[in-house]
Amino acid sequence: MSDQAVPAVSSPPASGPKERDGRALQRPLLLRLLARPEVGVFLGAVAVFVFFFAAAPTFRTGSAMATVLYQSSTIGIMALPVALLMIGGEFDLSSGVAVITSALTASMVSYQLTMNVWVGVIVALVVSLAIGAFNGWMVMRTGLPSFLITLGTFLGLQGINLAVAKLVTGNVATDDISDMEGFDQAKAVFASSFTVGGVQFKVTVLWWLGFAALATWVLLRTKYGNWTFAVGGNKDSARAVGVPVKFTKITLFMLVGFGAWFVGMHQLFAFNTVQSGEGVGQELIYIAAAVIGGCLLTGGYGSAIGPVFGAFMFGMVSQGIVYAGWNPDWFKAFLGVMLLGATLINLWVRQSAARR
């Protein structure tokens, strides 16, 4: 009998649950949805809609909804670039009075110089973009918070609007330009109406939704969108990997200027004249719509769809209170509650998604 050892045959290990890499685990669909910045405001908008639909019978009519959408669009067109700027880590306190500056410029250039209104429109665009570029350049050049820079611009434009209007027109309002050459064409672009199912809607609703679709595409599908999130998250890290921080932030401020120009043109061609003292306080509405829409003041987080629902909530509340027959003074109280509630909900959603 040989002394050679017979090798033992080892049995295969018992089958059991395979170990999975935690990185490969996919979070449940609900948590992934909750992590989206626009989900909270969407649910809030649905709740507000249901509330006023039940509380105010007039709110259920097509004409009432057209008014709500119009009110929402004039806020939403400006809330979109403001939201992009906030995602980029900055915000602009001068956006409200910049709307009036743009409208005043177009009106006075056209009327006082007796030129085609399109000349005034183009000059106003240049002025609005220059204001945005100035804000962005000052923020990048000085390193001061955008709050301080744009607060100075806000006060400066507020004074310039009143002083120049009085100096040029002798009044706090501009002259009526409705009989000037090019007015009808400009009105068709910025302030016309269209009819759907017997209900008349303002063209600003289409512009609003179109700008929202474009902004969403830019954020999610372009290099510039990546740059916007990067500079808002950490500009030093973004600069280290080659992101043009200065260019990105200045152009974001210029986008706010473009939004101010567009809304200013709408106001001018919708009402034919402009009150130079208006616009104060609107910047807070735009910022609140963006915050309610899921954008953070700290930057690096948000979407373009969220501010659409945020602006829609503002439109529903502002008009719903009137249709319900309540005192419109309650509007600001509702805004404060919505802003605080949306901020807390967004904070809770982000913390819950991060923990899981």
C-alpha cells in the first residue's frame, strides 16, 4: 500500500447571497424622485390649484386660468435667468428695477428721438446686457458678495429711473408711443394675444414655456450647463479643472439682463407707457419663485422646471385670492408662508435623500 497521500477533495462552498457592491445599488424610484429639486414645488402647486379650485368657483373658468397663466408668465420669464444665476452661486437684487430701466430706455429713445420703436428696443437690449455684464464684472473683479454689488445697482437704477424720466419727459411716466412706427410689429412679438378654445391667452405664456424648455436643455445637455453647476458648487474646484469661472458668472448675470429686457418690452408694449417708480420689490418675487422652485442660495443645486412651477404658484395665489373674494393684502402673507414652507421642504427632501 502506497504511502502517497491522497489529496482531499474540497466541496464547493455553500451557496448563499452574493455580496453586492453598494455603489451598484440603485435607490428606489421614490427617493430618486424626491431628490429632484422640482418635485416639492410641483406637489405644492397641485395643492394650491386644488385649494383654489374648491374655494373659488370663478377660478375654474378658462378665462380665469388664462389670467393666472399670464400673471405667472411675467414672473416666470424673469425667474428663469434668476434661477440659473442662483444655481451658479449668485443672485441679483437689481432685476426688478432693471425691467423698468429697459422699458424706459426703449420708450424714451423711440419717442424723444422720434425713431422707429425697434431702435429703442435694440438700444434697451444693449443697456440691459451692459447692466448684467457690469454686475458680473464687479462681482468677479472685487470678490464682494453679489448681494452687495447688486444692492448698489438696485439703488442706483432706482434713482436713475426716476431722475432721468423727470428730466427727459417732465413727468414720472413716459409718453404714449402707441402711434409710433414699428409699434404694432413690436406689440405682436412682446404683448400680443392668441385664442384657444374661445379663451384668449397672452403670448408671454408661450415665450415663458419656450424659455423654460431652452433653459432646461442648456442645464442638462450642454457644457455651459455643467459649468453653471460647477461654479455654483465650488468655483475654486471648477477653475482647477478648467471651467471658465469668470466667463460663466458674467454671462449668467447678462442672462438676467436679457430677461429684464424681455419683460420690460412686454410691459412697454402692453401698456404703451411706463411708470418710472415701478419695479421695486419685484426682485424678491423672482428670487422667491426660484427658491420655491428648488434653487438654493448657496448655489450648485436647482433646475429650470422648478421655477416654472414656482411662478405658477405665485400666479395662482395672486389671482386665486381675488377670485375667492378675499382681501388681496393677504397675498404677501401667503408668499411668506410658501417661501418658508418650500425652503423647509427642500431641506428635508435633500437630507432624506442623502441619508438613504
